[in-house]
Amino acid sequence: MNLVRWRTPGFDPGQELERLQNEINHLFDLDYNDRSMGLFDRATSPAIDVAEQNDHFIVYCDLPGVDQKDVDVSIASNVLTIKGEKKMSERGEKAKIFRKEEWAGSFQRTLSLPKSVDPDRIQAEMADGVLRIQLPKREEVKPRQISVNVS
Amino acid sequence: MATTATNKELETRRTVRPVGNIWEEEGTVMLRLEMPGVTKDNIELRIENDQLFVRGHRDMHDEDQTYVIRERVRGDFAQTYTLDDTIDRERIDARMERGILTVTLHLKEAVKPRKIEVKAR
């Protein structure tokens, strides 16, 4: 499977340098968490797992705090696209902030599916902040058990 | 000691620190921690002396899966916070929703800002 990482348009060298400096600083931070920050920003391109089973693939995607209606899963010519928007948690204007690591904004992840996936029978569900997409394989590519009779 | 017990628990299973926001608002301190894949029943929230211990257990069922891509972070979400004297230990609420744990710590009445009315004569 090919993965295409989504990038925000525009490139600002100054900002990129600052980001690199921040990331190097982060390496020395014991509290550093590579899930939301870092060279591979997992926020704009959420981390996924793809598990393969005999008759289907399952895609798991961590989307904590994302509402079901804000997630859009679509398929076009065997390219699966997960996109959506994560909203910032609500708090009053007078709030005194001690720590702010949550990320909000839009995200997208694209995944090229193998030919064996049947695009018509894809199912997706959200539970406990995890998106689970079930991609059944076509009937003709499923491994079949052929019984051998011993006479 | 409370801290040693906590450390021992952490050693047995891989843990990651949950990403989150912490803020103070209207007499409460709010903790909003991202714990995708953790259900309400898998949250452990405990106070020992001045330590607030948060742990979200998540099971990835890795043993019966064959992965083509595996990027998600493995391990439980765990973090210990130290509470100061301004936090009311008896009034702590927690809520789990869409993979986000929200803990509401109430400040003690005595430390809340109080408005004193000025009477005119």
C-alpha cells in the first residue's frame, strides 16, 4: 500500500527552521510525547494501523475528541481518504491555561488500497475516539480451503 | 510510600503520557486528556495523599493481528499529577467521552476569589 502524506500548502523557511529548533529542544525533554508533535506530525496526518485478516483488512485511526459527523471517509478508484476536523475543547475566555497540547484543525489521510478490496462493502464506525474501517476482500481473492480426500 | 507503588505499576506495562490541556476556570482546574481507544471502564483514577494518578488501559489485541501498517502508539496512557492544598480532594469529577478524559478538580471554597460588597452609608 502507498501512503501519501497530506501537507499544508505554502512553505515558510523561517517557520520551518523555528520548528526544527523546537523539535531538537523537544528531544531533550523527558516529557516529550511523539504522538502530537515532532518531525512526523501525527496531528495533521493521524496515525493509523492496518491489520490484515483472511477475508478483510481493518484500518484503525486514532481520532480522540472528534465527533462522528466531523469525520468523512470516502473511496474513489481504490484510494481511501479519511478526512475531518478536530475542534478545540470549549473553555471560557477567562481560563488560565497551564498546558496546551491539544491540536485542532482539519486533517486528512490517504491510503491506496490493494486491488483485492471490494469498495462497495466498506463499513466505518467510531468508538471511544477510534475510527475503525472494515474493508472486505473480494470473493475471488479470499483464500479457499480445498479439501483433499485421501482414499 | 505512594510514589513507589505507582512506579512499580508503571514498570510492568509500557505507558505513554497522554496529550492534553490543563486550565483553571471558575473555581475549577480542568484536565482534558486524549486517550483514544480507552473505554469508561478502563479508566483508573486515584488519589493518594497529594498525588493524582490517572491511567487509561487500552488493549490493541496485537497478538491476534497481522499488521500491514502499524503506527499507533502502544501502551497505556498514564500520568501522575501532584495536587496542592488548594484542591478539594472530596470533589473530583471525571467524564470519558469520545476517547477524551475530562477531570474536573474543584478548588477549596477558602481559596476561591470572593467578592466583598462595599456598603455605602
